[in-house]
Amino acid sequence: MALTRSFKELVQKHVAEDPAFAESLLREGVDLMLAGEVETGKAALRDYIKATIGFEKLGRATGTQPKSLIRMFGPRGNPQARNLFNVIGYLQKQAGVELRVAAVPA
């Protein structure tokens, strides 16, 4: 029987090898959260963090304990806006992207 990789491993490998995919995952995570899909958005951002800088480095950079960050982006996490925006701001800087919110015409 052939060995298969888990979906998370495939995502992490793809993020590491394809900067455009990594940027898309970051954008999608934020977009999902803004659209009210908080759990799915947190999951996308969690995968992005794991595949890029990791929770240890993110914790050092943001002054937040890595375990707190892991809980924050976990299924039952409920991040405070200040912490969430601090993380998103750092992730944008690290990725070299600038995310903006724009109104979509109805």
C-alpha cells in the first residue's frame, strides 16, 4: 500500500514551495474571518503560521506566549481583537503584503 500524506502536510509543503500560494492562504484566512467564517479563517491562518514562521517565532515577535497563540487559533480559541490584529500585522510584514478592507458594491 502506498504511503499518503495528510492534508496539513501537503498544505505546509505547498506553502513552503510556492510564495503565491502562501500569500493566497494568508489572504483567504483574513477574508474568511471578515466574512464571518471565523473558525475556517482561524484554521487557514493556523496552517499558514505553521507552514511559515511557526508559533515560537511568532510569539517572540508579538510578545505573546506560543501556547496562547496556539489556543487563539485553535477550534475553541476566541482571540481578542488587539491580539488578532497584532498577529495579522506581523504576518503581513513577514510576507511582504499589505491587506486592505474594501467595500464591495451591492
